[in-house]
Amino acid sequence: MQHSKVIAENIYRETFGRYYEQFQIGDVYQHRPGRTITETDNTWFTLLTMNTHPMHFDRQYAKHSEFGQCLVVSPLTVALMVGMSVSDVSQKAVANLGWREIRLTAPLFVGDTLYAESEVISKRESQSRRDAGIVVVKTIGKQQAGTVVCEFERTMLIARQGHSIEDKAGY
């Protein structure tokens, strides 16, 4: 969620994200833009994470699989979906508290474009932090034809209005 904050006459600064109070159960945020996965993305992420399974970077090996081609390494799919959702759901997060039920429901291939959306499934006030609340979203990733490729629940501690780092630091 993008806003502009007035800094001075004719001067504005972009701000992003939602405060705890702005989340409503049932709201769905479609995260844009999507992200087309390149071979370089997949190979680098595979190497960075030390994943040595040849299904992610060896075309000759992968062409003998049921998919006939390399698969996008699944942690990259999750990482991209999280990144896509930041401006909508976690820009004002104090902390990520966890992910649950990560499911990879269909393969994602180099050249596919990944899109994501998040639905607010619960929220509650924090019992230990008066300046924040806990928000849970379900994020779904789809490739360009609409096939769901990944879904997960994410729990975050979100700042209340007036208590984000931006508020405290004067951003």
C-alpha cells in the first residue's frame, strides 16, 4: 500500500505498508508486479543455498524427469512470494513470527511468471507488545496461466499507527 507523506510545501515522500489497524480479515491484496523467473535467477539461488540437486540446474538430467526440464528451486518461489508481499503486508512489520503450511502444489519453470496475492485470515492484539498486533495472511502464488504453484501462511508482528520505525525515525 503506497502513500505519500507531506514533508514540506510541494515535497512528498513515498511510504509503504499497512499498520496493524489497517488490516481487515478477508481483505485480499494482489501483489504486483509479477516476476518472470530466469535461468540465472534459478541457478544463482540454487548455488547460494548450496542445493546440489541437478533438477534445478542440469538440463540433461532434468530432461529425463517427468517434467522434461529444470524446476525452479522451491525456496526461490517462497522467497519471491514473500518479497512481492512486503509493500502490502509486512513493510511495517516489527518481526516475522513464522511460516506454516508451505505447500508446493505445481511445478514452476524457468520462463514462468509468478504472481502472488495475500488474504488476511486473522489478526489480534499482541499480549506482550502494546505497540503492535499479530496478523496472519495466507499467500498464494500462481504462474501466468493461473495455476497455483505455492501457498503458505505467514504470521507477522505489525506496528500500530505511530509506532513503526518510520514513525520513530521521522521517515
